[in-house]
Amino acid sequence: MEVTIIFKDGTEMAAEKNGTCFILPQKPAFPDDLSEVTVESGEDTRVYRNAVLTECASVDGRCWFTFTEESALEKTIRELREANDMLTECILEMSEMIYGE
Amino acid sequence: MAVSTIPQPVKPLVDSLGARVGNLETGATGLGTRVGNLETVINNFLIDGSLPGSAGFHNSIFRGKSLGGSVTEAQYAAIGAGTFDGLFIGDYWTINNVNWRIAAFDYWLNHGDEGHVCQTHHAVIVPDTCLATSCEMNSTDITTGGYVGSDYYTASNSNTGKATAGAAITGAFGAEHILTHRELLTNAITDNLASAWSWYDCMFELMNENMVFGSSRGGGRPQIGINYNIGNSNAQFQLFVFSPNYISIQAPYWTRDINNEHNFTNVNAGGEGNAVGASDTTVGGIRPEFAIKA
């Protein structure tokens, strides 16, 4: 099934849909902003909000990928993890500055 | 008390009872004859295959009979016609020292994505033994890319499991008799779970847990991961429904479900569902499913 993937910045990609995967001849430069991704087929339209891009296994050299949506809870957990990682780095850097190691 | 001495008012009742017993004996004899006839009919059906010709009927009887050392032209014709005459669940051919056992009929009929729907009658076969041993799914304990991304599936990193199994299957039945059908297979992992699937042409694949157990066990974690593992192969094979002893073959074999980012699932030597690291060669057995056609 042929579909059109439309990103929030206006980028459009014509792709083949197979199961939950989309397939392109080669890996494209995906836009950074995945806050809204619309997939249109001749039959229906699906909108992914806060989309997460997952690259899938390729068996033919083409680019296989899929989108999932990040829930509010998943978003919160991700942001907490990122904040925790940043704080850990800060502590390690301060430790190096103080103890010289 | 002799019958002749039975008081006159009671005698008619005794006579009537005697007559009824006589009728009962006659009835029982008739019933016995009918049961005998029924047995004959059933035996004739089982022997000459004159039972209703449908996958549903033949899926509902376990027989477990040896069918010899090759599939006959008549048997292929019965499969092609979808009548499955003379073929029942558990029946098997012994070819190249392997028992190839019938596990289901028309399992994937009407399955498939647009333009690829299976319309070919078929008999699903599962070997009694592993076609390859000491195989790993991946060279390290990862499940990146799901089943489709595994070394086993792609024959990467010197993984010979799939090639070995394929050679055994085509050597036994001939490639022209192996059904190419469509199955939904996992091809991505996110947050420790299978997270995507696609339709693929399949000739033979590792079984999923649902085919074996009728439910997801080692891979059975959050529902979304289970869904991707099951795909369209979503019913237990009748072989394992009617005779669960065929699940365990006293040797471990891989199933294709994703348990987490490190483990695939398997059936271990004791017969229980398990999950182990993808590079564990001690699991290693390749016991695939496939289907034969006319």
C-alpha cells in the first residue's frame, strides 16, 4: 500500500506500507521535529503525536522504519532520565575539578 | 416361591415385567449391532478416507499413523483439493530419518496482506526432531531488529541454522511442494519489547509460542509485545492441541518470540516455555514449521 508521510515542517515522503512498517528505497534525512507526523493513504489518515522513529530490520537493503507515539508518562520518564544523566555528568565534572581525577 | 405359586393378582405384573426384560434384551442386541455398524463405518472412513473432505473435519481427528517414506501423488492431490482424504493430525512420513508430522490443515488459508492472501490448500508439517542443533539466534545476546533482524533469519555471522533446516526440508519434499505463504514477523525492538511487524514471504520459520503452547509464555509480557510476536500465526497447531506430548522432544529448540532486548524464547528439553540469551547455543535446536502443497 502506498502512503504519504507528512512531517510538521512540511516535508513529505511517499512510502510503501507493510504491516506497521514504512519502506523507502534508501534512508532519508528525517526532520528533527516529530511532534506531529501524518500518514495518509487512499483509505484513511493516521496522525502520530510526539512520534518516536524506530528503524526496523531490513531484508532487502531498503529503509524500513515505523512510528510509535510517546505517551505523557513516557515523555515524563524520558525527560527525567535526560535530566538525571545531565546531573550525573555535572557531578562527575565537578568531582574532576575538585579532586583532579 | 415358584412362579406357579405367585398369587393371582401379582402374576400379570410379573409376566409383563418378563416381557419387558425380553424386549430390553432384543433392544440391547439391536443396539450392539448398530454400534458394530458404526465402528465399521468409522473404520471405513478412517481407512478409505471417505469422510467429509474439509480442513475443519480433518483438523479435528488425531490419528498418528505412519504414512510411509514419501508423500504419494494421491496424497498431494488430496492436499491440493483441500479434501485431505486419508490424512489426519499426527500422521507422519519418515523421510531421511526424520518423522515429518502433520500439525494442521489449511492453517494459513485466507491469511495474508492485500494481493498476497493464501488461497492454496496445504498441510502444516512440524518435524519430530530438530533439523539443526547448537545454533544461536544472534552472535551476542541482543534481539535488535526482532526475529527478522536475527543472524538466524538473515544467515549472518556464519549462522547456518536456517540453511541447514532448509536443505533438510527441501531434500525431503522438494522445493516445489513447499508452500510460500505470508506471515507477520517482528522486525524492531523498543523498550525491551517487540515493537513492529511486517508481512514476509515465508517457506519455513521457527514456530512462535502461540503455535506451540496456544498462548504466549516466555515472550508473554506487556500485551503490545505479545501481539507483535503472534502476528497472523495466532492459533495453536492442532497437533499440540490434541497431543501435547509432541511439544516436548527431550531437546531444546528455539521459538521466534522476543522476550526482551537480550532473549528469544524457546521450548526447553523438559517441555516448558523459557527465554534465554540470543547467543545461547545450548538451546540451539531448529524445529521449524512449514507447509506442503500439491
